[in-house]
Amino acid sequence: MTYCLGIINRFGIVMGADSRTNAGVDYISAYRKLFDFSVPGDRAILMCASGNLSVTQGMIHELKRDIHNREDINLHSLNSLYDVANYIGDKSRQIQDRDRAWLERDNIDFQCNFLLGGQIKGEDPQLFLIYPQGNHIQATRETPFLQIGETKYGKPILDRTITYDTPLEEMAKCALLSLDSTMKSNISVGPPLYIVMYETDSLHLRHKLQLRLGDPYLAKMRKLWEDYVRQAFEAMPNLEWKYVDEDPSEDIPID
Amino acid sequence: MTYCLGIINRFGIVMGADSRTNAGVDYISAYRKLFDFSVPGDRAILMCASGNLSVTQGMIHELKRDIHNREDINLHSLNSLYDVANYIGDKSRQIQDRDRAWLERDNIDFQCNFLLGGQIKGEDPQLFLIYPQGNHIQATRETPFLQIGETKYGKPILDRTITYDTPLEEMAKCALLSLDSTMKSNISVGPPLYIVMYETDSLHLRHKLQLRLGDPYLAKMRKLWEDYVRQAFEAMPNLEWKYVDEDPSEDIPID
């Protein structure tokens, strides 16, 4: 499994990913799922990938190769991030087409999702989710984050903290806590974690963070968050019980 | 969709459920999913149901009917909760058998999961999850909670707060927050919410709570929790960025 997320708002973009890949519970390994194709001063291009590893690795390989071998259409030549999203969707379709029949025959999941975030000079920053079918959607002011992979455990913290006006450093903090919540609840999501931060109109990544397995900083942040959540939980008042039922054999009243 | 949970530890049992049922997004209604079959002084028997509504309603109907019509085997005559779990599993198999061919033919999901919690005089309290296939597992000291339905959004708060030594009132508080987190992140889970509390060896439900749509107490608790989580989030330090990369066109270093 995999968990990747992207957050975009007025201040910029934060993207994050875990690195755990598993083929069954007895074959677990670490692979990068967050990739940086930026050209400082001209464009920031960040990608996250989830799904079949052979397909996503093939994608990244061909995207890199096109930068050198295919001048007209590649991650560095296209002048709009929307066109880049279409190009990635097309590429994903081509690679799936090549392998699909062979994988499908043995019931192997060949599908992949991608996040594409960044900014090309002359455009606003944008964040896309590219589906296994090659089509895509875009994050908006109302929905400022997109997730792929094991998305559910890490969504409550995003739902509670992220808005269009959340400062960049808080977006990054939230990305880490969202990744950590997912790791805690699902063993198939794990370190190293990668988080990147991009500030609107800078055309230059501001920060990259890598946290490896056993990193004392990661352990410290997890412990701190657990303590704070625990304190928040303890500060909550106990339930005010409304139906202290004298005859508990009765159904709870509906009205 | 549905979300139900049961928590058991040295102090007792807390169970909770939402009430939203949907057949597509354009047919949403409210049905009870938490049922009380207790006999005060002799046994506490609590059940939650998720899955196909026609099957779960049929189950509850037949379980009630058996109490009057089938003296040897029913929820009030069986003398062990393990036997009750088997009885519920068998009943679920019978009802599925009756409808399965007709539902399967039209690709309608007929599967149901059940939680069974309680205590029968002479035994310890126990909590079971009964699978659609009729087999079941039991919560233990190491895994003191079980969930059915839309389980993921509400799991992080359980993972962070529930142990074998958590007091009953905190278990109830956690159940409410777990239900609320799920409602916030998934529109197919919704009120009324039901929560019940049972104290070990009392053989008598201590509390029942029903929170309806728009209940000001539910709104107050949600707002409080959001404020506390927000404060916890703000108290967390910002990330310590380790790789402030001078040449961001390069990959993030792997080592």
C-alpha cells in the first residue's frame, strides 16, 4: 500500500509520501513515491505515484527519458500544467496498455494513481490527481487537498486543519501528521517519509524533508502529537447521558 | 454506509452506531443499527449491524421472534455468549441463503457484519465480530475494540486513546469522537447516534445515549473537539527541514 497527499492554497503547495511497497505481507520493501522534476526559475513539477510498482517505475523512467529524447512533449517543455497532466495520463495509458492483458490474466492489479503539483512560469500553482484511466481532477479553493493510496486514516486531520488560508508551515506539519496517523493505523504504509514545500510564484522548491525508519525526529514528533491528542481527549468533558433507562430491556426510544 | 464500534476492557463495554442507510446517494434514510436484548440481572446483550438492510432487519426480526417461539435456542436462553455468537452466525447464514441467489443475480451486496457485546451471568463480558460468512472473532486485552462498516476514519482516535485500562467514561467519550470523525469525513455516516455503556458484572446497562440530527449537544461536542484538536495542532512545532536543497532539480537524496 501507499499513502501520498498534496495540499494547495494561496500560499503554495505541500506534498508528501510514504515509501512502503508490499507484494503480500511477506515481501515488503521501500521505494520512492515522490519525485521532483523542477527546473528552478522556470517551473516546479512534483509527482507522487501509487499503485502497481512496475507500472509507476516504468512511468518515471519514460518521463525522464522523454526529457532528453522527445523535445516537443516532456515535463520541461510543456508550457501548462494542465497539458502536463494530460501528458502523464496518456503515458499511464500507454504503459498500462502494454502490460494490462498479461497482468489482468493473473488477476494482478495494474492500476496507478498520480498526484501532480507545481507551477510553470506564467501560470498559477496547480494540483492534479490523475486517475488510472488517465483522466484527471484538480484541487480547488473549496477542496484544497488530494490524496491517493490508503487515504482514509489521514483524512480527519486534513478535514480539521486545512483551509485556503492555512500557512505553508502548518500545511507541512499537517502533511506529516496525516502520514503518521496512516502509518500508525496501517502497517502497509511506512517510512522513509518525504515531504516537500513550494511557495507560490517562487519557481523554486523551498524545502525537502526525508525521514527514515527510526529517525529520532520522527519518533519525537509522533510522541509529541500523541501527547497533545491525549491532552485534547482528556480535556473533553464526559458524555452527558440523556437516557438513563430504568428498564433497559426496552429498546432505546426512537423519539 | 454504516459505522459501528464496540470497545471492551477491564471496566466494561461501550458500543456505538450511526443510523444512516443509503441506497445510492439519492436515497438516504435513518435506521437503527444498535439493539439491546438485555435481561437485567441475568444478561446484557447488545448488537450492532452493518450491511444489507433487508438482511439485517430480517435478522433482528427473527432473533426477536425466536425469544418467544424457540425456547431452546434464543438470545435469552443460551447460557454462553460464545453460543450466542454462533447462533447469530447461523441465523445470518440462513437469511443470506434465502435471499442470496436473487440478490447476487442483480449484483446487490447481501453481506452483513455484526458486533455482539455483553455478559451472561456466570461469564466474563465479551465482545464478538460476526462476519458475513457466519464465523466470528473476539476482542482481546491486546485488541480491545472491534469495528464494522466504514471503519477507517474513526480508527486513529481509538488507536491513540483506548487500552485495557481506559475508564468507562473515557471509552464512551472516545466512541463519540470516533463516530463524529467518521461522520465528518464520510457523508454516508450520520445521526441519530446511539451509544451504550455497560459496567462489568452489573448485568444491567448503565447508560444509553441517543443524539439526533441537529442535537445542540452533538454540535457542542463536535465544536469542542475541533477546537481542542486545533489547539493541539497549533502547539506542535513546525517541521525541522533537513534538506534545504541548493539544487532542487536534483532528486531528494536517498541516503
